[in-house]
Amino acid sequence: MAEETILLSRDIRGVKIPSGDAIEMKQGQPVVVTQSLGGSYTVLYANAYLVRINAKDVDALGKEVVAEDAAAHEGELDDQKVYDKLRLVFDPEIPVNIVDLGLVYDCKIAPIAEGEGAGKFKVAVQMTLTAPGCGMGPVIAGDAREKILTLPGVAEANVELVWSPPWNQGMISEVGKMQLGLI
């Protein structure tokens, strides 16, 4: 993607990379788009900060929110549909989705028998990060949870960050390795 400088059309809140701290970004300030994956954008703000902009705020960049393909939701809920959703989640510093990075360790789907979500499903995912101290962990896990909740029939989603086994580059899929130029 060629770098593109854009003036923000409104005030928005972003997340600094890699600390995960919130930052207020002001209307009229220039940003340089460095990455656009999974509906969110990574930008250089104030010539000093890499900042992740959530998909709900991309209008401030003059971009449109990309509508999802409804056909992708057809059929019974299964692990593959959850993994397909998780392939839309990216570490803002690495242009490979969390599944192909090998960050997703486990996915469980269970029916909800009682209460408000009866007849629907809860999805529990265990994932890790490339580094335990990454401040973006809660943001990435939150993105994963939001994507899972868009699946028809899903009433609950829990994404847990785990550290065992420790992540290593050997966990990257062949597709991810090709995207990173490792093979």
C-alpha cells in the first residue's frame, strides 16, 4: 500500500502502537496511512505515533466501512466460520492475520441452554500474542471478540489471552510465512 496523507475530518480516539494507550486525534490534523487490514487502519500521527484507528472511525479518514459478505454466514456455525472471522483480525504492526500468525490456540463452540441467549451459541477462543508485554493485546482480543459476535447465532464470545505454549515463528502458517517473505 502506498503511503497516503489524509487530514482527519473529525476528532477521533485511536490506540497508540505498541503501548495500547488511548490517544485523542484532532480534526484537521494530518495522518499518514501505513496499513489497512481487517477494516482498521494503522496511521502515523503527528509524525511521532503509530496509531490504530478502529473500523467504526474510518469515516474520519474519508474511507467507507466495508460491508461484510452475507453469504459467508450461511449454514451451521462451526469452527471454520469462527476461524474465517478471526482471519479478519490483524496485529497493527504485522500485515498477517492472527490465525495465520499462529496466535489462535483453541476455539470451542457450545450451545446456550438457558437464559437470554437460549438456543444460540457461546464461543470461547484462546489466543496468544507475539510478545507477552504487547500493550495491544486487549485491543486485538477485543477485535477478535467483536468479529465473532457478528456471526449469526452467536450470543456470547470470550477471547482469552494465554501464554502457554509461548508463541514462536514456527507457529506461522505457510500462508503467513509467504506474506512475511519468510519462504
